[in-house]
Amino acid sequence: MSTWGTIWRAAQLAHRALATFGWSLAANVFLRLHPAAELAGWVRVTGRVRFHLHPQGRLVLARGVRIHSGAIVNPVGGHRPSVIAVHKDAVIEVGADSGLSSVTIVAHRRIAIGRRVLVGGDTAIYDSDFHPLRAADRLVGPDHRVVSTPVEIGDGAFIGTGVTILKGVIIGADAVIGAGSVVTKPVPAGEIWAGNPARLLIRHDA
């Protein structure tokens, strides 16, 4: 690498480190002051994360959680910030040493992410339909008979970029979800699924 290349790389690393410290400090102060948040340690945050937390909801972040937002660290999905939203009486739990990158996670009931889970850029996780499915119910109001069912992602799972995980889905430990998938039903532990809707590609015993 040339001298200018070395200088440029050092400047990039310094900028990343400074940005990470600044955004992490802001997020940790905000979360420790917010009545809905429970932190077990320092949460590493890169970029502005948009937290929408109802005071009567719960956001639980275990030790070693990392949240990337935007393209400072990961350009994949970096066109959008991370959004974490917890509605009244809902819960989002993220296990130790898990990493989220430019994600959208919205909980109306409960979303549980295990330990050492990696969630790729531009991924969305929802535990609700948000609106009634029947036209007659939508005429009553946007929250009339909305269905919400908890989502669970097991320890060590890997979620690729651009994945959508819908209500009621349980993803087993060490499972892999391929990029761009829409997950609508349970994924057994250790299996590799992909597609729209996501389907089995490789079994854990293959």
C-alpha cells in the first residue's frame, strides 16, 4: 500500500472509531435514562439509531450487543438507519454478543433475539400485521382486530441482508436465512432456508 493509501486508511479507521464512540455515548445515555430500556453493559452503536420506545414497553439489551446504523461500518443496507420500536406492553430482547446492522425491528407483543445472533443490513423483523386483514375491520379502525404473535430467533442464528421475518416465526439455533428471504413459518435449528417465501435448502444433518 502506498504512503497516501496508508494515511487514507488510518484516517478512515480514526473516523470510524470517533463516530462509534460518539454515537455509542449518546445511545447509552439515552437508553439508561429511558424507563423502557434495560442494559446489562455498554452497547456499541455506530450511526444514529431511531429508538421509538413506549414507556410501558421493554427493550432489554444484554452485554456485548452491537447496533450499526447507516453506512459508517457496513455499507450493506446503509441507505437506512436502524429503527427499534417497542409498543405499549411489548418487549424486545437482544441476547449477549449479538449484532444488528441497519435493521427495522417493531414489537407489538414480543421479539426475542438470542445470543451471538447476526442480523444483516436492511432486515426487518415484525411480530404484527399492523393492520386488520379483513376490509370490514379496516373500516372500523387501523388497530381493530390486528393479529400479533411473538417472534423468536435462537442462539447463533445468521440472518442475511434484506430478510423480512414475519409474526409468529421461530428460527432455531444456528439456523441461516439467505439474503432477501421472507420468513413466514418456523425454521428448525441448524437448517439453511432462503426464498420468498423462505423454504428449506440444506438440512442440519446433510
